[in-house]
Amino acid sequence: MADARDDQIFGLVKTLCELPGPVGHEDAVQDWIANRWGGFCEEVRRTRVGNVLAKVGGNGPRLLLLGHADEICFMVKSISDDGFLHLWPYYGDLRGYPPRWIMPLNQPALVVTSHGTVEGFFATASGHVVGGRDKPDFRYEWNDWFVDVGAASREEAESLGIHPGVRVIWNPLTRRLGGARIVGKAMDDRAALAIATLAGEALASRGDLAYELWLGSTVQEENGLLGAQSVIDALDVDLCVNLDVGLLGDIPGPDARDFPSKLGSGPIAVYQDSSCHYSWRLTDHLVTIGRERGIPVQQAVFQNFGSDAAALLRRGVEVALLAYPTRYTHSPIETVDEGDIRACVNLLVACATTNY
């Protein structure tokens, strides 16, 4: 089986990750995906909610390889008289203050408007103006965070197309770290779309597909798996292998008893998470294929996690979750390994050509 080259993997992941695709405004990503998949697929569909579905080819039961286009973001809730953008999270906040698992401060920001993008940075009061007044029990409130786009007034910010309701994402460049690591934003879930693209391209010219093979890219996964809930209305699917980030305990902090998987040790077959129990038969099938082909596969259950596959399970589709190991999820420095990406592609190619 021919491996994707490292430069091919890095270039594709970098391109996808650097596209702006906040929850509910995934157009740039879905346009790119529809165009790229249209180059090798027999058919490409855009659904009414913005999902992209593409037929690679083959006959038999329908197998869908699925990822999501959206990335976590913030919403502009108001603009100060001095032109600063006040923020609200993309999800339904119940605690009233920023959680520990999300930290945008001092990162480059990109405001995604209806007419284009505006650069800025996430900020809060710092240094000398807060020195000496810090409290031991301090925690940030949402109003402590804001985005500076260089505007001197509300009117100047509004002239850039900014208003309450536009999205803001963190916006670092995607780069290599060491020999095989790739670091950047939106590995969740653009690395999945890279994997699906490479697998689809490898399979498009083959005559030994065991299924009618489709690729899918959904919207609003981060917002309650909303986009995936209507996939089955647009395409009757028998089997789905969903692709998403894999949780790791190989950095300081997490307990390895809770998260035993490691970066660089191969794809992760996930049996259960907070959203559902995945098909043990289909999951075992992936593990068996990997072992027979010499592809390393880790096995895990995930806490505090959910995936689009749960939405398809609710609609009667047999589903599995295949995760690629990812450090620092839901941060601007999400980190994946090129070897894991390649192994995911090879496993999916083997899966699509092996009867279940």
C-alpha cells in the first residue's frame, strides 16, 4: 500500500487548518472540500444545512467516512465605544465564566464577517496596570477578555463589517515541530478531513472497493452534533467510520490511567465516550484489519467527549469512531503526528477494500 508522503500530509493539513471555519460559518472549508472532492469523486452534494457528501465509487453497502468542518470559536456580543470586541462562547454557557479548558489570550485573532475577515488579537488587562492587585482566588470573567482589531471607536469597528453575532477564531499559522509533529489550530477536525481526502484519492481509482464509498464533511459538530443529525436524510448510510481527535495522557497533567493513548502510536479505535457506545463489531473489525496489515491501532474509551457518529447512531446507522492522537485539544496548539495521519489513511484504505 502506497504511503502518503510527509510533505503531502503536512501541506494538506496546513491548508485545511488555516481555513477559517467557525461554528455556523464553515463556508470557506466546505467550499474547499467540495472543490477538492469534486476532482476525484463521482458525485458531490451540498445539503440544505451546509454538509458536503461525496461519492467516491463502488457498489454494495454504503460506507461513509465522516469528519466535521467547524472549529471552536467565540461570538462578538458587543462593541465598546473605544472599538474593543466583547466576547461570548460558541456554546450554551451555564457557568457564566470561561472554563479552564479554553484559553485564547495573547493569540492572533481572526474576525469572520459576512464580507471577509479582520485580523486582531485576543487580549486582557495585563502587566503593570494589574500588578499588585491580583487576588489568590482570581478567575477570569467573560468581560475580562476582548479582541483588539486596532479600531479606535465602535463606528470604526462596524465599518469593517463587525457587529454582534460575527465569529472570532484564534489564528496561528500551522507549522512543523521536530521531525513529524504538526502544530496549529483546528486539527479538530481538519486533520480528519485531510485523512478522508487522502483515503478517498487513494481509493478513487481502485476496482476492489467492498462498499459504495462516500465521504462526508459536516457543520456544527462542536455545537451539539447538529449538522450530522440530518446526514441520513440526504444519504441512506449502512456503516459510518467517523474521524475525530484522540485524547491523550502523554503530557504532564492528565492521568494516564484515564487517557492511556499516546502520540505517534497509531490510530485509536474508540469503544465508548460520553455520547454513545460505538459498534463493538465494527470497531473490532478496524482493529483486526490494522493488526493483519501491520498498522498500529490503539484502543480506548474517552471521557468528556462526543462525536458526530452518535448523531448517526440515533438515526439507525452502525458507527465506529477512529481517532487520530491529538495533544492540547481545543487550543491554538493542537498537535498531531504525521505517522498517525498516514496510519489512519492506510487503515481506511484497507477497511474500504475488506468485506465486513
